[in-house]
Amino acid sequence: MTGIKVSIVVPVYNVEQFLPDCLDSLTNQTLKDIEIICVNDGSPDNSLKILEEYAQNDDRVKIITQENQGVSAARNAGLKTAVGEYIGFVDPDDWIDLDFYSKLYDAIQESNADISVATIMRKQGNLEKYRVYYEKEEVFAALNDKIIACNLPKCCYVWNKLYKRELVQNRMFERNVYFEDMLWLPEVLKSSEKLVTVPDVVYYYRVNTNSIVKTNNPTKQTHSYNAKKYIIKFFEENNLYLPKKYHSITKSIHYLFKMPVVKIKECGNIETFYLFGFVPFFFKKI
């Protein structure tokens, strides 16, 4: 036994503006038996310097440095070195309540669950909105109940949760893709036996307009389409109810001088072509 209760994996890339807020919330956790695994994914800014300053003052901060390989590879590197009883993920532009891991750890232990999950607050400037909110502690065992409790697929996030290490230590994130959470989390929920919701503790999700998933490019659009197709397949194969709106997915967007001119959406075996994104003008069977 290592004595480490929670390993926190933080993939770090080009976030010098927000990183201190994140690290302050981690190093000041009321749960002290933690390790904070920061994977510097080839950051060109001062992120590594900031990590080194924190590591000098707190030996629980551990730094892995690698060439830029993307968030999946960074998380995988952290997973491979984590030794805690449980594993959590925090993105470097976000932060958490100071009793976040204490409450998630106590709940997962007391309920003998595989996953504990906390409320998410979305922050954009001065605006804030709950993405998921838990009023009470509840335990769920059926896959459908776990899916509903986590608000999938709308909130397919890995970071507001705590996982038993045995559940995830060998489950790597798919590399070189955007929306990797959508490919990872449903399978983890399916593999778990029990999930517990934890009230009165919050993960603060900062909307960073410079985030890679906020950057508009054709590769991102293709990966979004593939991830949403996977979600539809996962729900169908596991006899889960998926609201109708999630069956209609954007396949591609064609631009002229950075203006979206034609959007192609797929629903079942029908493709619909939209002019300027909202005027349907052509239908095609797949």
C-alpha cells in the first residue's frame, strides 16, 4: 500500500493563465493523502515553469514532461504512473472545491461504489450555470440509471468524478482524437458496478475559448461526427433510451470565406442539406 488515497491526473498544455487557479485548488485539498500528476504535454508557454514552482513547494506535485501528443496521451501517461486507491482527472483551466476529493472519497468508500460523481458548474466570464446538479447522495447500479445520473450524452465528462483505480488503470484514452471523453466514459460506466452521486461539492468547468475543442476545423468536425455516431451505437446496443435530438448529427459543414454555407446533417439513413445551416434544400438516402 502506498498510503495515497487519490491520484489526480492533470494534462497540461499552454494554460499559464489558468494553471495557478487549478493547482491552488488541488494543493489545498482537505484530503491530504493525494498525488497530483501533472503531464506537461510539450507546452510552449510558461506552464512547465509554473509546475516546477509548485513541485518545489509540494512534493505531492509530480511532473511528467513529454513532447506534444494531445490530451489523451497526457492522460494515459498519468494513468500509467498513478498509484492511488482512486483516480480523478482535472483539466488545467478548471478548478474544484477544496473539499472536493474528501467528499468524493468518503462517499465512494462508504457506498462501496466504483465511481463517485459531483456537481458541475459551467463558468464563462461572469456567467455561470449548472451542467449537472446533485441534491442528495444516491447509489445507482443499473447502466440506464448511471447514464441518467451522469446526464449522458449531454455531459460526457470524465473530470467531475472519482474512479476506483482497478476500473480505469488499464483503460486508455484513444489517442489523436477530439471528444475522447465521449468514447471513454460510456464504457467505464458500463464496466462499473455502482455509482454514487455526491451533493454539496462542485467541479468548476471554465469555458476556455482557446481550448482545442473550441477551435473550428474540419478534423474536429469529423471527430465530433464519429463520437456522436459511437454514442448512438452504444445506446442502441445496450437498449438505452436516447432522446430524438441526439439522433440528428452534423456530418460536415462547408464554408465560403469562413462563413458556413452548407451544413449536412444525418439522422438514421437520411442526409439533409441545409443552406446557411438552417434552410433545408436537399435530402439524400444513405
